[in-house]
Amino acid sequence: MKKSDIYICGFMYAFSFFFLYLTQSFPLGARHYPHFVIGLLLLLTTVRVGQMVRDYRREKTSENDMPVLFDGFMPKQFWTMFAAFILYFVMMYLVGFYPASLIYLLFCLKFFKIRPLYILLVLAGMVVLVFGTFDLFLNVPLPMGMLIEDLL
């Protein structure tokens, strides 16, 4: 059993229950899919915890893999993506979900030097899938953004 697995499973439980709490305010029809995904995540996390307990009972050892886990850590890449992630939420608040997501994805894909054709495919696919899933299928309104709401 690895110590990092314990932290990951703990994070996954906290993440799942946090979003389960947040989805309670959704309309009844819009709750089904998020609850299904959260339930699946909780089930898979529980299966992993069961595997970890089984392995620990068999081996009676716990491995501290934290030094190995951060081997090859790239601080510049991490902090750039962290800043982009924070800016994504600020942009989502200001200009809305779709423009912020397109700008964020475009930046990330360019940062990792992805070929332009794949960038176009990812951006188009994201728009189609998100629009189809949230606007058409689930009828869940996505953030419009403060600046766009003021213009409309």
C-alpha cells in the first residue's frame, strides 16, 4: 500500500461529497447525471480503498512513495497551469463559461505545443459536447458572465 493512494482516496471522497452537496440545489431533472457521476466516483474510490486494505492485510507494509512521487516535478509548468486555472475562474465570472473555456483551453494547448489541427478539433469538440450536454440535454444554465449580462 502506498501512502499517496491514501491521500488520493481521501481527496476523492472529499471532492465527491463536496460536489454532492453542491448539486442538491439543482432542479430534480438536472441532478440525475451529476449524481450518477458522483456515485460512480464514490464506488470506484471505495473499490480502490478495498484493494488497499486487502493489500495491506496481505503484505503488512506501507510504502512511503512521496519522494518518488515528486521526482521530475516541473515548477514552471505547475505554476503556469495553476495561474491559468485561477484566471479561468475569474474569466468565467466576468465573460461567461464559453469564452473563458475557449481561452483557457487555447492557452493550455498552446502552452503544451499541441498542433493547430488538434487544437481546433478539441475546441470544436468541447463546444459541441458541453452545449449538447448542458444546454440541450440537461437544460442547466451555464454562467453568462457579469460583463455579458450587463450588455444583454
